[in-house]
Amino acid sequence: MKRIAGFLLLSVFWFACTDNNNQTARLNVMLTDAPGDYEEVNIDIQSVQVHGSDTTQNSGWTTLDVQSGVYDILKLTNGLDTLLATAELPAGRISQIRLILGENNSVKENGEIKSLKTPSAQQSGLKINLNAVLTEGITYTITLDFDAARSIVRKGNGGFNLKPVIRALEKATSGSIKGTITPLESAPAVFAIAGADTVATAYTDDAGRFILRSIPEGSYTVSFDPKTGYKPLQKEGVSVTLGNIADLGTVTIEKE
């Protein structure tokens, strides 16, 4: 069955645990298309893999399991895209993305559907080079831009080969706020607030550190709600910009 735009869920994470103490970033992988002169271009997507290294230089491939299916990428043009995977990954560097395709790839022209042959992609995957740095607490989007017109090669016998031309476009889509609380015993809950809305919540770790993750660009009030015996605190006008961490430094919570 043909799938036009599904929501493909990640089931294997690079790290099994992603609590507030881990140095992780959120990654969304999207698929879009530059249009081609065909009625349909159907791509059988089996999985997405990411090659990266964390801040301690541990490196390797991570498989982002997806719900397999055939996608007509010509439906993903003119600003439309679909989410392939989302995950919490270690802060660090991503050097490659590998897209694994199945055998059910086809093109429709003049009402006739013809098979697309992709022998190399089926065996080792399509490797797309990328030089992206993931900063702790930031959300990033990597968009795989599939160029349909350049990817389909017409053969002399009337058939078609698929030799994918794909660009990987990376951008930060959020910022974050971090700091350190003293004294440790105050152990406040920390909130990022915009107007009447609480955008993010965090708790301090054993060293008093906190990070409010994946916050949209804008100005926020950071509110600290400590344990009994300590005074609540608010910091107004904390500015968050895309791809950056607003560092509040050491925040002192006073006793009542």
C-alpha cells in the first residue's frame, strides 16, 4: 500500500536514558523533495541511520527504526515535508546519515508505473555527508532534500534507474536555558514561562545544575520554586536565541 506522508516513529535510541542530567540534544529528521517531471516517484524507505560521535569521542552508527513504507515524494514539494524520525541523541557531532531503501521503488509516467532499480542503495544504504554539531539542550532539524529530477535516470530500453541525489540541510530550531543553583538543599523546580504559558520545566541534579531544553526563540521569565524554607525567585527577560544556550550562571536561592 502506498503511503504519502506517515509519522515514522523512532524505537531505538542512541542513549536509553534521557533525563535532565544527560548531555543530549533532540534531533528531527524530515524528508522533502525538489519536484520532477513525473506523475509519481515512489520511494520504499526502510530505515535511517546516523553516524556521530559524542563529546567523549565515542562514535558509531545508530539505527533510527522507522515504520517501513512506500512514499510518493512528489507529494512533498513546495514546502511540504514529513517526519521520518525524532530522537534524543548525545551532544556531539554528526558526520553522515544513511538512508536504507527497499525494493518497491517506482515511477509513474503517462499513467504507467515502472520499476526503479537501486542495487547499491538496497545493500549498503545511501550515505549523505553532513557536518553538524549538536549542542546540549537544543532541538535540531535535518531535512533530507530528495531531488527527484536528478535522481531518476532513463535507460535506453525504456526503463529507469534510481541514483538518488539527496542533500542534508541542518538547522537549529530551538535554544535552551541553563544554570547552577545554590544552596543544593533548596532543590527548586525550574520553569521557563512566556506570558501565561509554561514552556519548559527542569529539576536540578546532584551538583545543582539545570537545563531547560528545546525552547523556542523569545523572551522568558525563569521561575524557581524551591523546597519549604526557601524563597521563590523569578528572573525576568531571559532571552533565548536559536542554537544558543542562555547561561544564568549561579543562581542563589535565599532562605525564608
